[in-house]
Amino acid sequence: MNIVSSLRDLLGDNAVLDAADLATRSAGFLRPDNLQAAALARPANTEQVAQVLRWCRNNGVGVVAQGGLTGLVHGADADPAQVILSLERMRDIESIDPRQRCATVQAGVTLQALQEAVEEHGLMFPLDLGARGTATVGGNAATNAGGNRVIRYGMMRDMVLGLEAVLADGTVISSLNQLIKNNAGYDLKQLFIGSEGTLGVITRLVLRLRECPTTRNMALVGLESFDNMTALLKHMDRELGGTLSAFEAMWNGFYRLVTTEPARGRPPISQDYPYYVLMESQGADPEGDSQRFNDALASALEAGLLADAAVSQSEGDCQRFWALRDDVEQTFLGGVPCVFDISLPMAEMETYIDELRDALPGAVGEHKLWVFGHLGDGNLHIVVQLPPERADALRPTVEQRVYAPLSAFKGSVSAEHGIGLEKKAWLHVSRSAQEIQLMRTLKAALDPTGTLNPGKMF
């Protein structure tokens, strides 16, 4: 059986790459390795996706769907005997409906392309993350992406009105619903959102849009204590009357990293505070919103909640503030980073990080620790950088120190990046045995031959 020639018979010669072609393609964001698989199929539409899946299932070949390859948990890795199904040719924005405030798109559309397209209609797609130029909306849905504005707009799950997916046997489930309220039976789209391509391949989506804000106010503030940070969140959310759109926390080490050479950013305020917060408010009243934002900051300062603040005076200032928070690539310089994406109750965060910081020197020796994240929705990103020559040997110890304590307060080993290969050994920390068994039951029902994304999640 020649996989490449068989798939080329289905899709055409230019739509299928062989193993030699794949050896020139990066395996993903900041990955040193290249793709590997028996073939990479590039269907142009849903029917071609169905043809590929049907052929692979009938011939016992595993299929791994890929979007923009911006994931961090090896959820889109394939092995040399499998087929990669790339959505890179399915990038049509089929329609934008300003009255219904929704867009119908193919799954390979990049997040940034969608954002820019709907902005021309005075609308916005509120999901936003640093990899917006590469990440695809299909991948965002398959991993239930979160990003920077979950505090106001929710996760990707909250932005999908309907979708179309192809099951392992080639059956097309098309539920391109445009209604916000539709309680007609099971909400089948939820089976595929966050399932990491293990239950079906998402091919098209109907996405909910919002009116585009006309104002943006931001501040980067320094705080003396973690308690002040959580109190500031409540204060700003209350005072801004629902317009708070981001509340990003940075521990001192991360702030210093992204505001010191060789990083491009420079510190808007002193580097000596233990905690920093980047706040954003979006609204539609240019004079009133700025006044409200400044008044909320002033009252927070009077209450002793913050020690210092840099307030945006222009859109350029806003972009520079966000560039600091998004400059996570600095954590990859000088060593091998172990990147973690967890969530836990805010009341536990300070103790959790303090205990992790105390435990790591004795457990792994030389290392660097950086902490930042979306405090408003309980999501922390932890990066432990290790010396290159010891990183592989020490990673299991670091994972134990990061993941095991989460069980005590029902935290999650994955806040927004998924499980993939990297976290499947730790799924039991966040899900009960009964929940995992039900997940296995769903997998067996929809993909009994294990064709889709084999070996992931469980």
C-alpha cells in the first residue's frame, strides 16, 4: 500500500506531500524538529476531508489534524506511519453577517485574518492571543483556546455558534447554526470543541461576533502584595461597569525579563515591585471611558491597592504594553524551557507559587522560574528553564512539582492549551476516574477504530 500515491489519487498530486517534503517543515512554534509522517494531505473542502478520513480508516492508517502548529502540548504530533491532515488550504471566510453578527469560515482561517476581516464591518471577534497571525480558528476550537480576554468574552467555546465536523468514517456532521439560543436537543458542537481532534475534524465554523469597541484604555501597574492584586481586580471590574477586558498578572521575574536587554521592551515603571498587572478596558464613549478608567485607577491608588502606574496615552502605548506581556519568547533564551499552563483558585495562587519556588532548587538544582498569566480567569503560565544538558532528565521532576499539588484544590493541569501527549499522564489530577471513563466511551462511540489523533489525551 502506497499511502502517498493513494491520497494523490483522491486529492491531486499537489495536495499531498511525502515524507521528504515534510522533513523541510517545522514541527511548530519554537520547535527545533521537523514534521514527520507518511504523508501530509491538504484537502481544499469538507468533502475532500471526508475522503481522506474514509480512506485512512478503511486502510488502518492513523490521522492527525493540524492547524497553525502553535500548540504547546504536542497535540498535533504524528509518527512516521501516520497521515497529517492539514487545513492550510481551507482558508475561506465564506460570509460575514453584520445584522446577525456572525461569520461563517473554513477551519484553516487564521485568527488574525478573521479579526481584520470583521473589523471592516465594525465588528470584532474577541478571541485574542499572541500567536494570532499563525493560529487557526479550527485549531482554536479544537483546543478551546482562551487567550487574553476570557474575563469578558469567555473561551472559544463561548464564541462558536455552530460548526461542521467530519467523523473518522467520513460522515459529515454539519450543524452550522447561527442562533445564540437553540435548545433543540443535544448541543453536538460541544463534543468537538476542546476534543483536540480525537472525535472529529472541524472543517467549518459559525462564529459569534461583537460590536467593535471604539475606545481602549490601558495601564500597567506595580503592586506590593498578591492580596492587593486580587483586590484590584474586584475594584476595577466593579468601577468599570463591565468594560474590563483584560487583567494580566506578571510576577517580578517575568516583568524584569521582558523589560531588560536583550528583550526589546523597556520598563514603563520601576522593576522593583513584586507584582505587576496589565489592565485593559474597552468601550464606546471616548470621553467618558477615559475619565471612568482614570477615576478607577485614582481611587485604587487612594485605597493603597497599587503603588505605581503607567497609563496609556495613545494606541501606540497600548501596543507597547501588550508587547511586554506577549514577549514569552524571552523565556526560551539561554536554556530549555518547561512550559506549563495551569488554573487554580485565586486564593491558592500565592501559596502555590511560593511553595513551588521553594521546592525547585532542592529538586532540580540550577534553574530559572517565571510566572505570568490571565489572573482574571484563574490561569497561570509557569516557565521553568533548565540547563540544556539536564533538561530531559529533570523534566519529570519539574512536572511532579507543578502538577501534583493541583489535586488538593481541584486545579487544572491545562487551562487552555489542551492535553495532547505532554499532559495525558497527569489528566487524573484534574478529572475523576468516572469522567475519564466517560471520555473513553465517547471516543469509542465516535471513533471505534482509533483513527483520529491516536495516542493523544488518554
